Amino acid sequence: MSHLLLWIIIGVAAVVLATATVGLVRVRRGRALEATRRDALAPPEPRAVEAPPSDAAAEARAATAPPAPAGVPEAPPAPVEAPTPSLATRLGAARSLFDRVRALRGRRTVGDEDLAAVEEALLRADVGTATTAAVLEAITAQARADGLGDDGVPGALRRELLGLLGPPPAPLTTKVEADRVAVWLVVGVNGVGKTTTIGKLANAEVAQHPVLLAAADTFRAAAADQLATWAARVGCELVRADEGADPGAVVHDALHRARSRSIPLVLADTAGRLHNKQSLLEELKKVRRVADRDPGQVAEVLLVLDATTGQNAIAQAREFSDAVGVTGIVLTKLDGTARGGVVLAVQRELGIPVRLVGVGEHLDDLVAFDPEAFVDALLGE
Amino acid sequence: MFDALASRLDRISTSLRNRGRISQRDLDEALGEIRAALLDADVELSVVTSFLDGIRSRCELEELSKSLTPGQQVVRAVNDELVRVLGDEPLKVTYASRPPTVVLLAGLQGAGKTTAAAKLATWFKAQGRSPLLVAADLQRPAAVEQLRVLGGQAGVPVFTRATDPVDVAVGGVEEAARVGRDVCIVDTAGRLSIDEALMTEVRTISARTSPHYTFLVIDAMTGQDAVQTAKRFHDALDLDGVIVTKLDGDARGGVALSVRTVVGRPIVFASVGERLADLDLFYPDRMASRILGMGDVMTLIDQAERTMDADVVQSTTERMLGGTFTLDDFLSQLSQVRRMGSLGGLMRLMPGMNREMRDAADQLDDREVDRIEAIVRSMTPRERTDPAIVDGSRRQRIATGSGTTVAQVNQLLRQFKEMQRMMRGMASGAMPEMPGMGGMRGRLARAAAQRMDPSALPPQLASLAGPSAVPGALPPPRPSTGRGGKKKKGGRVTPPKHR
């Protein structure tokens, strides 16, 4: 501890000196603060978890049961999805990345070339080095132990990926204590599709019961207008405030309006925020506390992840989950060319499941997450 | 992540050193570590492969064998090459002889085009231009409204129509010419690169408005797919440059290298926040550092600038260097620094850290920092100014008040005294340097000197920036860029295309 103390003092001094050295002599660029938000310093990307030795597959399977939202008993399913074509069909634009892998079908052993082909395919899909290594390790171990099945490497790979993802997730729940209004809080970094997702969610829910939207993004220019457009399209009410108002206050008002109008579900939009900004995460924690206070109760916290995101998605999932407890991921923009493979790493390292997938900008472009269809699309089946 | 590459390479370095001769296999092992680091940074797979092939052919085994730290040498070679590639052929923004200069923004949904458009308008305005914003995103609900509000904040007019995006874009350019605005920035809707209809639409916009600059706006956190997207947009629009957004996040930003390599166009701007002023010129060295997971100290400085009170920092620094830095100063600085985030995280971003500091940064639990803060707060102002008066009974009181032990209080006072001694030594110039700080100070001073007038540096630091850091002298050339010239702010020699 003794040296540590010294380093702390040095560390503080270092930062101050650094600021002084460069900051003081820099010609001030006349940056006025337009908002009251302060950005926190970016901490470095957290270390990826090293692949655990050989029993990765078993451990991963054991860890994939989606966590139940806190304080909410298991509920009878309240289906979110409207009847839609299969995920693979919706992703028809996807091209196969895995022709080389498919060509390996029928081989019972695993050679270096096979591993290279699998590694390349997984890395290109943004699965990441750690999870890719774990998958390769598991396939190799299986081949050594029991040999591969008739479907060779591709079959083993498919099973391994499905094992990581676990069973199809439970539908979103609105079950809360009697007399409370259920809240689905939608969070994520900037530009991932939170507001559009809320529009789609509202559209799916409004068929069963009234829904109220809370425009708790009070930072972004015209954010409330954007959500208002969705509310009008769906045919549900909206609670909003002026720009710069306290987001917690919007949620509070929404809860009371929902209670007085007997609306059982509030969908709360929040401002996009980068997960490395401490003060913004603190603000979000506060919003969650308000949402969880009578008459509200948080039933789901949905983290929206953009399928084009690379390894940073893991840091996003970790930080948001630490802050407000994420119950599931909505993976958006999967109708593009990105494969979204990073969710495999998120599931493996953090145990956070994908619940829904966004496949377009229209109201019905939201489907339940189907692990088999996802893996098939990933593997280009 | 900062530690991962550096300490892995340290280990390789040690074993390489012990063996005395570097073989091709040793080099491959080091490059393997770097491959993993680049992939973790989201650099595209083929780009990683070709990039490392280039490094491999550049690394001389003979040279490496002579070095005490061959692992670090390799990293340095990689860093230098990254800087070179990222900064190669920077774009010089020049203006059309017949105004307006048209700037077209394109990209995927959510990349940050609308925010970037407003920021560009602010930037052009600061350059003395009179821009017009054209809201041609009629797809996203309230996108036009968003641009209107941002335009209002920027003091820039916004043009739109309730027709179709092509008509709006064309109309906007005509309007700019009509009212004498000399820059016209066209914001378009986000679109998938595989959406035939929408790609045709943006091609049409481009054909009908003949932009002088077409920029792809891409998110710094984009993964492997960036290359697909960039290629398709480039094929469709013949891009002039790229704007990377959301660099205030902690994404490593490998997309910058991927897109630069595959599209062959420079990265023009870096968007680093949600406020209109948060648009920087692109600094290749910061990006290289970030991609390699080695931190981004200049961003740290930026953040620190924004969070810390400049006057307090100035007076504190003067006191530090003058040897009159007190526990009071320490306390006020500590709380300012903590506002920026975790101290461990901050320390990791500092360059020039040695092994022990990095290990300490890793172990740094903010609870310990809490404890230190508590101890100092339990002292009276007089005790903080003059710790010599803190006798046994006072120590007991402080310990009790802060929930710590007398031993811990003793330790703090002892270490702080040690620190004051070091600072006085540093101020007098006759260093033993603070362990680990020497390299950093020099580097920072050099960085400072390159960006601004070196004569403005405090004298104790000016000497560190090297002999060229004298009033009136040019900043020293940066050999690592390979361009042989001085480092310019965002550079510029390529004339824009005129159609």
C-alpha cells in the first residue's frame, strides 16, 4: 500500500501538471458550454476476459439463462412480436461469409486450415478474438475427445454458437406488483435506434393494452418531436417536457398520467449517452430510480445495440448493466451487412441475452430474437 | 486494455533480450500480439494482415537484436506506420471559385451526420465563411426539426422543403447561390449501403448538386463491417474524405485505419462530443495511440480542460513548481481530477508510465482514494497548510474523524512530504525526476510546443521541449510521419475536385 499511496499522489499531480503544461498555453478555442452536461474522462477499454480452458462450452451453456428482471415473478408470456417472416428471410440481403466453412462438412477431424477458416469467419462477424478463441478451443477439444459428428466442423461450430446463445429468450414482461405501472426503460449510446425501437415496441403492445410514451430524452434537439411522430403513428399518448428539463421529472409525470388513465405500460426513451461518461451514467441511474418508485416499477431495461458495432459493444453492455441493470438487448440494423456477432461475446462474458432484433425503420420491423435463425444467418445458411 | 499490449510486449521483450538474438519466429510472436490488439480495436481483418505484412518486411532482425527492448521497438514501428498511414495525404479544405462550396454528408443511420452537419457549419463560420445548412433528411422523424434547432444554436440558416430529398438538395444549393452563402452543407438521411433505391437517390443528389466535398460520416465504434459500408459508399459517390464520430467514447477506433486503407481517402475531422464546438481536426498520432490501446493523452487533456477550473489549475501549478504545494491544493485538485472519472483510468491514459505505475493504476481502487480524501478533509485548514504541527494527538483525531488508522495518517503525511520534496527538486531543474514522470513531461512539453507558441511555456518546462523550443522557433519536425516536414494542423495540400 505504501507505494500505492505515493503513486496516487503522483498520479493526481501528473494529471494536473499535464493539464497545465498543455492546457494553459493552448489558445483557448472559445468553446462555450451549450449544455449543463460535463463529460467525464474516458476510462480505457476493459480487458477482454481470457478464454477459460477447455470447458468453455459447458460453462457457457450453464451461464446463458436470461436473468429475470429484479422483483418480478415469472410471468405468463406476453408476446411482443407480430407475425413476421423468419429472421433469415428478412436478412435475405446477407451474403454468405462461410463458404469455406461449409466446404469442410463431412470431416471428422479438425485441421489447422479448418481452424483458420472458422477463425476468419467469426472475426469478420465481429465475434471478437476472445470468444473466437474460446469457440475454436471448444471445437478442437470436442474433436479430440469424441471426434466430430457427420456434419463435421460446420455442425460443431453451429452447435457451439447455439450453446453460447442459449435457449430462445423469454418475451418482454409487463408483470409488476398490483397497482403499479410497468416501465420499460430503453437505454444505449447515441444513434443506435432507441427511439425507433420504442415506436416499434409501442406498435406491438398497443394491440393488447394502452401504452404511454415518456420522452425522457430532454437533451437532443427535437428528440421529443421525433418520439411524438411515432406516438402519432402508433396511436398512443406521449408525455414530454421542454428541452433541458430533468429526465426524471418526465418519467415521474408519465407514471402519474399512466396511473390516472389506467395505462399499464410506460415506454421511456432516454438520451443517447456514451457509457464512459460518469455523470451521464449517474443521470441514468437517477432516471431508473424514479421509474422504479411508486406508482412505477421497472419491468425491463433494454439496451439497444447497433449491429454494426464492434468490440465496444461489450464495454457498452458492461457499463450500462453495472449502472442500471440491463435485462436484455435489442440488436438493431441487422438488415444491413453487419452480422452483429459481438452479441455472442456479450452473452458469453456478461450473460446478457438478446431479446429482440430490429430489421428496418418501419413500425413492424421488430422480431423476437431467434438464436437458430441468428446463427444460421451468421453462418450464411 | 492499455496494459494488455504493453505488458505482453514487455514480457516478449524480456525473453527476447535474454536470448540475445532475435529470430523471425520471435518477431512473428511479437506481431501476433499486435495482430490481436488491432483486431480487438476493430481494424478489419484483411487490413490487419496487409498492415502487418508491411511491418514485417520493414523490421530488420539485426537492428532488433541490438536493441534492449525489441518488443517496444516493434510497437514503435507499428505506431509510426499507423501514424503515417492515417495521416497520409491530408485534405486541404479550399473553396470553390464560384460559390457555394457544396459539402455533401452521407452514411449509415445513426452515424451522427446531422450533428456533424451543424458542427461543420460552426467550423466554417469560424473560418470566416457564411454557410447554409440544407436539411435533406426527410425520412427520419423530426430530422429537419433537429437540424433547425442546431442551426439556430450555431447561428446558421437552414433550408428545407416538403418535397423530396433530391429536390431539397438542389434547391438548397440554388438558395445558397441566390442569397450569397458561400458554403452549402447538405445533410442526408442515413441509409444502408445495400439499399439500392436509397443509394441511387444519394447518387442522384450528388450528380445534381456536384459537391466539392463528399464526406462519409462513420461511427468510431463500427466493427468489421465498416469496410463494406465504406467501399459501397465510395463506389457510389467517390468520397473525398471521412468524418469519424463519437471519438469521445472509448471505442478504439480501428475503423479509421480500415476505411483509410480501403477507400484511400483521408480522415478529415474527428467528432468528439455532442456540442457544436466538439469538432476537431483529425490527429493521426492520437488515433494511432488509441488504436494500439495505449491511451490518448491529448483527449485526456481536452477533457481535463473542460472539467477543471483553469484558474485553479494555473495557481496550483505555480505552487507546485514553486514548492509551496499544500495539502489544501492537493485536496482541491483531487476532487477536480476525480470529477473526470476514476483515477486509475486516468493514470492508465498517461504516457511515459513505467511498470510500477501501470501496476499501481491497475490496483487502484477508488476506495483508497476515498480514504485519502477523508484523511485530508479531517485535517484543519492550518494543519493542511503546515503539516509539521500535526502531532500525536492530532493524528489520533484525524484518524478517528476519517475512519482510518494513525498508521495510515502517518503514511499519508510522510508520502506527501516526499512528494513536496520531489516537486521542489523538479522546480529547481536539478531533478531526480518523479519516477515515471520524466518521459511524460518531455513528451507533453514537446506536444505543447508543437501546437502553440513555445515561448508561452513556463520556463521550467520549456527546457524539456528541446532546444528548438525557443521563442520564435518553428516546432521541431516529426520524423515519424515520414513526410519530413513539420507537423501541420490537419495539413493540406490536396486541392479539391471541381466538376
